[in-house]
Amino acid sequence: MSVQSTDRVVIVGAGLGALYAALTLAPRPVVMISPETLGEGASSAWAQGGVAAAMDQRDSASNHATDTVRAGAGTVDETVAQTVTAEARAHILRLTSLGTPFDRTESGEYVMSREAAHSFARVVRVQGDQAGAEIMRALIAQVRETPSIQVLEGTLATGLEVTENRVTGIYVAHAGDDRSAPVLIRGAAHLLAGGGSGGLFALTTNPPRIRGQVIGMAARAGAVIADAEFVQFHPTAIDCGEDPAPLATEALRGEGAILVNADGERFMQAIHPDAELAPRDIVARGIYAQTQAGKRPALDTRAVLGERILSEFPAVAAACARSGIDPVAGTIPVAAAAHYHMGGIDVDDQGRATLDNLWVCGEAASTGLHGANRLASNGLLEALVYARRAASSIEDTLRDVAGDAPELDLTFDTAGEPPRADLVAELRRTMTDCVGVVRDAGGLKTALTRIAAIEAAQPDCDALLNMTATATLIAASALIRQESRGAHCRSDFPETDGDTGVRSSMTLEKALSIRANAAKETA
């Protein structure tokens, strides 16, 4: 196996957190591991809503923190919420200076949307639903012009080398269908910013490659994983048969769009006083119930937007057009889809994981900000804040390490093994059927048993093992949390066990033990 040592910081991922961290570290040399061409395949580029930040003088970071804690259903770290929201304004100004064309009024103020569970309109947006794409475009342009940043496109991280609880390298392979044997890169420091886990589910809004691999590789190396059971299901994925499902941004409901069923009934008013702007978990379960009852739910934008949806929300309009849906004349069919993983690799306030020489930011991290139910548009904010913090912590750690390093030149052998498509499809069906919007003990034990069988069918494929590791952690954590809290809903434990909950913490070793016991009980 080829081994390359470098004084560069190795960054796994190519989304918002990875790009922002690389730019923050400049001129310290870094190398980014990007499975696709920059700008393709990252969840950040698909984010429609925007970045939550108290930019209006009538709003405050304190109000934003309060909303974050309230939405998180009792498991948000309040100190984290306060410090993250306090930084939000500075990051919006920084993104603006880097070229992000945020929507502005004629007087130069930021145009903001109100989204679910926010007490104020504080989501800074771009062209209605283009925030993620435009922020990414601006950052990629900066990265391309920064000589200290090397990007290895078409390269996939598959595992971590660990010595005495310290990460000493990252295994990478060719990302195409002709997977290669791994190459080991030993960097000066290692930052994981490779996305979440939504693609582990058959119904998801996430890009195809976002299937929990980064969380899984850290777990397989011994890192502690926190809050794994808390997976957020977006209420309004467009139900049109596409995989992944296009997203009908929450900003549409912020504009006043309503949810109706096949009978024309507006059903959310009877479920929560905030109706369509209730916390996401509540709206998702309302939509799921309508779907299960055969009353195909839909989003109705006609009265509040009419033809304006075509120009003000171009991503939604394009998705509708592809599927023959006319949002001006009719409604948009929707379904609850796996969207964001609140859980992830456990990190401290500087983004440091429980393994030494490893930092994590973005959706792969669990910081304590989101609790059991992420507040809308806090995901991009968290990625920005922790990318900067992790980069600063890495810089502090490497003060005595050389500030220059040649670019890496990797050569891959074509001797790798991609995950079998049938096994990935079976894993995704299992997660949606048994670990979805509503869960119970029987389904979770079935899921764990099936995941073990999927893993055993291709035991030497690291990419598949990374997926099954994360799936196992999600299902095992969901099984031992015997209550319903936030996005975690148990039909056999429908009540919440107190207003204040306890964050979960689990190693893969513990999750595998739970999985083994589940197999015995279902045998």
C-alpha cells in the first residue's frame, strides 16, 4: 500500500465546512479530499433556505439562541447555542465580503425569511432558494485562487489510521465505480467535514454520496458518536419519485404557503398552534400521518405566491417542471424525507473529536447545538462557526510545524471493491421502513438484524462498512432511547421523559453489542 506523508492539513470533504476551514487556514497548506468536482455532490450546495442569523436590529442573538434551545426539545447545550448564535452576524458579513450575493433591499439591508420555530425573520437568503449554491460558488472561487489549497477531486476517504488513540493518517481511494486500493495520507492534522447520513434512507433530500461514511469511518476508528438517533426528516420533500427527492424549501411556508391533503383539508392547524411553521418534527409527523392514511399531502403556494414562485424560488420551480407539476395552477405533493443528522462525531467547543489529532465540522459533527430537533437554517451556521473554530485550533496546534509543503501526487491501483448496489439499496429500504419518522422496538431490532446481514454479505468493503456502522449507531441509539423526543418518535414510547433530556453517547463497540443482542431476540 502506498503511503504519503505531508505537512499539509488533510481535510475530508468539499462542502461549506471544508471550504471555509481551508480558507481560514490559509496560507497554511491544506489538501482537500473531494469525491466529486468542487460544487457537486455536497449537501451545502443543495441548501435552499439560507443561514440563520440575527441581522435585523429588532432581533438579537439571544432571541436566536432561545429559539434554538426551544426547538431542540430539551437536549441543546445552551452554552453552545449562545456562543454560536453570537458569532452568526460576523460570518454573514464575512461571506458577503467573499462574494456571496445575499438578497438585499434597496437600502442595502439583508432580506430575511422566517422559517419554522423561529420567532423572527432571520434566515439570510440568496435568490429565494439559492443560498447554498451561491455561498458555495463564492467560496469555491476563493479556494481556486488560493495557492495554499490543493484539491484532490475524484478521491474518497475510506478510513482512519489510529495509533494509541491518535489519528495519524487517512486512507483514500479513487471515487469512481472502478474503486482502487487505498492510499494512506499522513497529514500534520486531520479535519473531517464530509457530510451527514440522510442518504442511508431510501427517501432523502441528500446528494447520492451522503450516506454516513465519514461518521462511520470515525466510529470504526474508535471515536465517540453523540445523538446518533436524532435524524431530522424534512416535512416537504417533493413527492415526485426522484431519488434523491427535491426539496420544497421551508421558506415557502414562511411566505404563507399552507399544507393540505387530498380532500383539500388544511390539517396542521389541528396539530399545533403554529400550524405550518411548527417545529420540523411536528410538521414531518403530520405529513407522515397523512401519507400513511392515503390522503396524499401537498403544499399549496397559489394564494400567497401565484406565478412569483417561478421567479422567486427557481429550484422549486425547476423540480416541479421536471415532474410535470404546475405550482401556479395546482398544489405540490410532498412527503417527509431524511434530511439532516443532528447526531455525529462527538466534538468539543473547538471541533476536536475524542481521538487526538482529529477535528470535525459540519453535519458529520455533533456539537450540542441542534439537540433533538435542528432549528431551520442552523445547519449552515454551525458549519461556518465550527469550521472557523476547528481551523483556529489546528493552527494553534501546528505553530511549530513548517508552513509550506509540496502538493501531493497520488497514484491509485484499480484493485478496489465498490459497495454492491443491491446491498446499498437494501440498507436504505431498511432504514426508511424500520428507522424512519415513527419507530418502535420491533422495527429497530429488525433493522439491526438486517444491517448485520448486509454487512456480512460484503465484509471487506470499507465504503459499505462505513455506511453500516453509522446505520447501526442510529438504530441502536434509537432502540435504547425509550421515549419520544424531538425528531426521535417511538410509537411504543410516545411520551417525552421530562422537559430536559440527556444527550446520548455511544461507541461502535457498544452499538455492535446492542445489535448482537437484538439478533438473539429476533432469532
